[in-house]
Amino acid sequence: MDETSEKPAQANLAAALDRLWARFLPEIRERVAVVDAAVQALAAGSLGAEQKDAAASAAHKLAGVLGTFSLARGTELARELELQFSGTPASASQLASIASELRAVIDSRR
């Protein structure tokens, strides 16, 4: 590809990624809500195995999709949440902080 055709191709790719982002954003937010609910349940001392597994699964899916949209920090945060919910979670406040940063990364993509 020569230089004159690269720029339109890059613009087309960026536009396609923006359309995909808009399409998947509601699902991404739902997954973050699953994680948030699990963090709140942990803080309340009521985090059950099913909710913990759902949070780990949601975080795993977030880690994958955020990388697709060049949100490497979001992938890192989601992986940390996945690891926490797959084992014995750290403190609720630590997980809430990670989830909050994850939301900020997602919101920055707009």
C-alpha cells in the first residue's frame, strides 16, 4: 500500500472500530455492572460462589474485548479482577478501586 492509500484505510479502520465500540458498549457496561455488584456483595459479606463466578467470567470477557479496542490498561485491570474473583478476593475496597479505574478507562474510549 502506498502512503496515499494508507490514510483512508486507517480512517476506515478507525471508523469501523468506533462503530463496533458503540455496538458493544452496552454489553461492556453490563459486564462492569456484574463486577460492581460482586464487589458490593463482597463488602457486605454476602458474595456467593455463583456471583463470584459470574464476576470472574465478566472480567475475563472484558479483558478480551478491551484489548481489541487498544485499551491495554483496561485489559490489565480486568485480568486483575478476574484473578481476584477466581481465587480468594482481596479487600472489597481494593477491588472497588480497580473496578473504578476500569470504568474510567472504558469511559475514556468514547
